[in-house]
Amino acid sequence: MLLCYVHTCRAVKPSSPNLNYLIIAGALLLYIAVYMYTISVDHRETQTALCITRQWLFSIGYDLCFAVTLAKTWRIYYIFANAAPNVKNLPKDWFLLVIVLVVVAVDSIVTLIGSVVPSIRFNATRVPDIMHPMTISADGITHANYVFDCLNHGTIVWLAISYAYKGLLQLVAMFMGFHVRKVTIKEVKETKEIVVIIYINSLTLILWVVADFVLVDYHEAYSAIFGLALLSGASVFLTFVFVPKMVKICTNKSKTIEEFSSSTFHSNPTVQADEVHALKSRILELEDMLRKTKKD
């Protein structure tokens, strides 16, 4: 709501506020995914649907956040990597939106294939619980514990392709971020924040890969690591995109008040004296006109 109110402010407008709405939407999906990754049910079909839903929330949420960051990085790289860019043809917000839609569409197609093709789709199967294989009841009876695992060999291959796509985009973003990291032009207000997001995001991407390919059999550790990476990833996007802008808005308002107070109470004495003299002359003229009117 605050972004909607101040989207025309000088501290916000250069950062493409309409694209920032997509970051908010993506972060919300990632936060919802955090909760979904903590849920486990004891019903095969429900667990299968839950696994597919998790993947969609993760993919769309991450793509929205990262694609906006990637598009903004490309615009800065395009401007400062070109020796003489055409000012009339500088990338507009609508073109960045096209980049975002393409990035999201490609990953959505990959996710859709992994959701409908029987040989690679998520399919919950009951497997022994490695972390808690046995429990002994109060009666001394031993019970074997099982959990649902949604992965199979085909799913692992599909996940590898999905992460390869995300990793390729990450490498492109890191390449451009490295070349624009020293841009300190006042009008380009997001460069440092974008570079920080890119490098931190590489760490969260590594955590997701480790969770999906190494910790998948350790369901408690898997849920903790994957959920923590989702939570930190969404928070990084929101923090580094919006907090600096809020600080600038508050700072600008304080400066405006100080400048107004200074101009009001510490104006040029010569200008004030001239204004007072002009007002006194005008008052004398009006009084003279009033006396003449009474005599007539």
C-alpha cells in the first residue's frame, strides 16, 4: 500500500514501481510455499497434489522475483556497457516486463511438463523413514515408520533441468552484476542493491539444490533447509528492493521540512526589507485614496 501511495516519488519512480509489484507477488508466493513445505499428509494422492503445488509456488514465486531483478540488471548493463547508447531507444518498463514474462513462461513450461508427464511427474510413494526407522510402543511392540517421497528417477532428471535453467539465469545475472557493480551515478539508484540481491540469491539457489538432491531422504532436514532458503530468499528481495526506498523517502521528507523552515525563518534580510517597504508604500497609497473618497 505504501508503494502504491509513493510510486511517483523521486526515490521510487526511477526503480520501475510497476515491476516492483511483481516482486511483492513473487515474495508472497514464496512465503506461502514456506508453509506448504512444512505440511505432510498420510494420504498418497493428497501428498502427490501437495508436492506439485509446492513446486508451482516455488517456481512462479522465484521466477517473478528473480526475473524482475534480472531485467533491471540488464537495463543498467545495456546503458553502461554500450559506448554510445541511443537515448531514444533506451529500454522502457514495458520491455523489461516482456523479459520477465519470457523468463516466467519458459520455467512454467518446464514445470508444466514435470507436472503432467507420467514418467517424470511427482508421484508420492511410501518409503522407510531413515531418520526414525523404528518406534517401540509402551507395550514393547516395534513399529516401522514410513514417509511419503515424491521423487523418482525421472523426477530427479526433470529437477536437474529446472535447476540448470535457473542456474543459467543466475550466471547471466552475476556476469552483468559484476560489470555494473561500480556504477555510482545518482540517477541509477538500485545498482548496489541489485548486485547484493544477485550474489545472495546464488547462495539460496545452492541451498535449494542441496536440499532437493542430497537431503531429500532426510525429510525433517529437507523441510528445514528448503523452507529457510525460501524464507530468506523472499526476505532478501523485499528488503533490498524496498527498505532503501523507504529510508530515502523519509530522509527526503525531513530535508524538505528543514529546507522549508530555513527558507521561512532565515530568508535574505534585504529581500524582506524590500517587501516590507513595498507593502508600506501600498498601504499609504490606499489610505490616500480612502481620504480622497471621503472628501468627495
